[in-house]
Amino acid sequence: MRFAVEEINNSTSLLPHVSLGYELYDVCSPSANVYATLSFLSLPGTRHIEIRGNLSHYSPRVVAVIGPDTTNHAVITAALLSPFLVPLISYEASSTTLSSKQLYPSFLRTIPSDQHQVEVLVLLLQRFGWLWFSLVGSHGDYGQLGVQALEELATQRGMCVAFKAIIPFSARAGDQRMWDMMLHLAQASTTVVVVFSSRQLAGVFFESVILANLTGKVWIGSEDWAISTHVTRMPGIRNIGTVLGVVIKQRLIPGLKEFEEAYARAEKRAPRPCSEGSFCSTNQLCRECQTFGAHEMPALGAFSMSAAYNAYRAVYAVARGLHQLLGCSAGACARDPIYPWQLLQQIYKVNFLLHEDTVAFDDNGGPLPGYSIITWDWSGYNWTFRVIGSSTWSPVQLDLNQTKIQWPGKSQQVPRSVCSLDCLEGYHRVVMGSHRCCFECVPCDAGTFLNKSDLYSCQPCKKEEWAPEGSQTCFPRTEVFLTWQDPISSVLLAANTLLLLLLSGAAVLFAWHLDTPVVRSAGGRLCFLMLAALAAGSCSLYSFFGEPTLPTCLLRQALFSLGFAIFLSCLTIRSFQLLIIFKFSTKVPTFYHAWVQNHGAGLFVMVSSTVQLLICLTWLAVWTPLPTREYELFPQLVVLECTQANSLGFLLATAYNGLLSVSAFACSYLCKELPENYNEAKCVTFSLLLNFVSWITFFTLASLYQDKHLPMINVLAELASLSSGFSGYFLPKCYVIVGRPDLNNTQHFQASIQDYTRRRGST
């Protein structure tokens, strides 16, 4: 500080014609600290302080204070100076408590706040993956608040403190409290220990570490002891393991050494008794005055040089504030009265370069933060340290050179310090106990995935996605429906198209031979209605292919049900009509004539078809089938289908067709004794049995399995019903027309009827 004052007073530009004066106090105890602070606040030339209602025009003996060097002392001094707004710039007090402007409005510092140091320490732990560590602090604001802030930030970043302890103020190496601490530290089984302590209590702690023979660990030190010779000179300290530390960036004060040597040469003389009341060039009353010789000047270590440079910056900050306050830019300074609060305002505004180092203060009175990361080096005979990296601010980042670190052990690998090893991909962490870092690995369930932003819970996939068990990502679901290009679809489409061609061919064939006995016996013009009904049902099958839409959902099953009902109605009434002609026309002639005169066959077909039409319309109105996306059936698929596929309307329509099938089967069976040309009992029975089997199979599979192939089975069942109806009724007649024209004549049919009449007569 004396060197800085000498430089400023000798400068012709900073404070021209203005000389700075100073007083030095040793604040080695709280009482000495209070005494010094009250002396600063006293009026010039007096030993008392005036208490006023308005302190804006109060002029104490000093306009600014540099120091003290510890948080505990700085808190006292700042609290006393704050009501008077006397600027207090500390060069070593780094506690976050002093950043509160409500409590300490006049406090500033040239050392970064511990909050910044805590962030750098946590980043250092993160860089090496040390998530499980022990934390030791010293008694007092510096250590206890630092430990609290570091634990909170580390917990937020997913780290865990396995063991935490505070070194008591009165602790001594080897006492019971320190032995207990060493025992718990050893039992914590952590490789890394963060020591956030003052250098005095850090010395006690490491003496105990040496006595307990705790070796092979990585010790991370806070800036107050990381390069302090108070710790590094202990016997046996080099065996404790690897030491990393956070320190204030090292800077030299140009000319300081020469200044000290010149002062020593000028003051070189023997010890002499001091005159009564002498202050030996300071304000400290001495019994004997002693000066250093040039060869006796103690050299400042790295730690002391950091503190000296921060004090140097603090003096220059005050000088720059005075420069602005006194308006010294024009080469002369004003001689107006100066009040502390005015100087405080100007100090907050300073921003200048001091030997290529920016000096400025933020809103909390702190400097621009910056740290060096060091490691202890015992490669030589004496201790030294290496700078292995540095921190940058906004955002906080570390730049490290790990190759310079000597790790404990022969492998020279970065030690691991975790409670549980990382889980495999797709496995989430299940916390065991009270620490989040101690966990078991459990695979994520199917349909969930592990997001790397939260390793403790599996996230559900979106509706359109799926994931297998133990997945770290979701995959798009595959849309499933009967596509036109699918091989199975091609087979079904080919079969259905062939059926339509056969139906069309049969219609043309029957139209060409409309007046032949075979066509007339098959029903005549009624055959075209039956063929059209089968064709309508066949056309409905095309709506099963491709992505479902509203029109295809409406036509898919309703059109088939209606068409097949018309076909079964015609088949039933045709068999019933033959039964009446051959068996009841002579027995019940009145009924037969009424049936013929009232067009009973056509009326039955119309009524039966109308009933099915009403069922289908009700089905479409009440249980409207709509296109939908089904997600619940298969985890990896989205089934595109129609809603209400097995609704009550569908069941009613199918049940009605089943009733018609039974009626047709019964009538066909009763016609088994009719003339050969009119007897289709075997073929019709076979076709109706095939119809029953196909639908029983479909409903059995639909009730037991929710399979993606159900639409295909549905198409197959309907195609089987239509094909069996065509092949059982029309195909034999087409064969007679094309292949046996000799049987398609009136004589053959009359002979068949006569043969039937003889057989009945004989019975």
C-alpha cells in the first residue's frame, strides 16, 4: 500500500498537487479492529465521533479504508462504516455475505466473491466426473458459508456430498474432534475431498490428515490456503496425494522489489530505543524500532503477492475515484471539501487499466472475477505449484491442461469418485438411500425412454411413437392397414376380381340363354338380381384396401350385408317356391294360387331385403363406422381401421343373414327329393356350410385375438361367403349350359319330371 501511495503522489497526472496520506493499523483481534474503525470515523484532530441525523456533510479523519484481510474482521468494519458511507475496499475478504448492499452499502473488494469461487470449484468437480465427494470447511463465515454455497450448487448439478464437517475454531491437530473427523472421512470412501477453509485452520486439518495417514486422495483447495506456505511447509504433506486448488490469478507489482530494497538501504541502522510516544514511522506505539537491511528483506510468496497486488489495486481505485471527484482531468484538482459518500459513488464508476489489468466494480462491489487452477508440484526437492488452467466468466468456463497433473498411484489415471457407476443406455436410476448419487439401474419399461436430461425417470413416448424395454429413444410407429401393394392383398384382390368376372360372365351367359330350361328353373330373371347382389357384396370388398376413409368405412360391411341378404332371400324363396310347386300345389291348391296371384316370391324378397336395409341404415346412423387410429392393440403399430367394427348394428345384420342362411339351408334340404334338374340341395348345402364356417372362424378370431390381420380375415370370410354362394348355385348351371347343352332342353326336363312323378306314385 505504501508503494502505491508513493507512486500516486509522485504522479503528475493522476492527482496533481494532491498528496495522499495514510494510517496503518494492525487488526489482529476484534477489539483492535473496532478501535481502528472508530479512529477512522472520528473527526479530524479529535478522538470522538459525532452522531448526527444527517451524515451527508460528516467529514471523518479518512475518506476511504483499505482492508481488513479476513471476512470476520471485514464484517465488523463494514457494519461500522456503512452508516457513514465511508468506502471500504478489502483485498482478501471474499465471503458472499459482504455482497449484500442493504447491510454493507459502502463495502467493495478487489478479490472475487466466494460465489464465483464456488462455481469454479463445482465446474472442476464436473470436469473430472467427481460426483461423490467429501466437503470440509473451517469455522467462521468464510468456511461455513462457502461450504453451504458449494453444497447447494453441487446438489443442483447432480452431485452428492458423502461427508461434511466443519473444523472447530479451537481445534488442534490430534485432538479427539479431529481424530473423529479423520475416522469419518476415511469411512466415507470418497476419493475427492474439497477443503474450503482459512489457511490457519487448513493447517490444523492437514496436520491431522498426516497423523491419520490419509493418503491416495485428491484434495481440492479454496484460494485462502491452496498456495499458502502455512500448509505446504508441513512435514509429510507431500504424501497426502494430489492437491488441486483455485487461486487468484497471479500478478506482479512492477517496481515493488526495488522500492523495498531502496527503503532498506535508506533506513539501514542498528536497533534503537524509541522515544516516549514514538510511532516508528507508523501509528503503532513501539518499545524498540527495527528496520530491515537489504540482505534481510523477506521475499513475498505467491499467496502474499496476490494479497499485495489486490491492496495495490484498491489504493489505485481510491485514487481514480478522487481523480474523478476532484476534476483532475485538466491538470489541476479542485480544493472543495470531500465527503465519503461522494467518493463512494465515484469508486463504483471507475474502469481503468492497471498494468494491463482491468480495475472495475460490479453492482455488488466486486471485481471482474478470474481464477487460476493450480496443482502442487513435488517433482523437485522443494514444493512449488503449476498453473494448469484458468476460468473465464460469463459464462463460467474452465480451460484445463490435465497432462500437468500428477495423479496418485502408478497408473496416473484420473481417479474415480462416484457412489454408483453410470447406468447402461436405456436404464434409469432408482435412488437407494438419501443420496441421489447412490442408485440401482433399472431398464425403462416398453413405451418409455430415458431422456438424458433426467436420468432418474423414464419419459413416456408420444402417441405416434413407441420404444422397446430399455430404450433411450422413441421410434415412429408403423401405420398398418391393408395396402394395395401387399402380397396378401394382391391375392385377395385377384380372387375378388376373378369372382366379379365370373359373376359378369354368368350374367351374360344367363342373359344369352334366358329362355332355356336351366335358366328358367334357376329362377329366370330373379337370377340377375341374385348375381347383382353378389356383385355388390364383392365390390364392397375393395373398400377394405387402402387407408380407411369415411366412404369406405360406411360401405365396407354394410353393402356386403345388404347384398348378401338379397342373395339369401332370393335363394330361400326360390327353394321354397320349388317346394310349393312340387309338393303343395296339389295338396293345398288354394295357397298355391294365392301365392302365385299375389307374387309371393317377389313380395318376400322385397320385404326381406327391406328389413336388412333398415337394419343397415340404423347401424350406419347409430353406430356410424368412422376412420380411426388404434394405438392400444400393438405397442409399435398404429392400426388404421374403422370404429364400431363389431358394433351391435353389425351383429344384427350378420345375425339376420345367418337367419336367412338357415332358412335357405332348410328349404334346400327339403328339396332334395325333387327332380334332378331342380335339386341343388347338395351344392347349396355345401355352400351354406362354407358360409357358416367362414363367419364362425372370423368371430372366434375376433373375440380371442386383437390382431392387425383381422381386416384381412374379414375380407376372406366375406369372399368365401360370396364365392360359396356363386359356386354352389350358379356354377353347376353354368356347367350345364356350356358343357352339357344336351341336358338344357325341354325334353330332358319333362323326362325328369315324369320320372319324379312315377317315383312319387310308386311310393
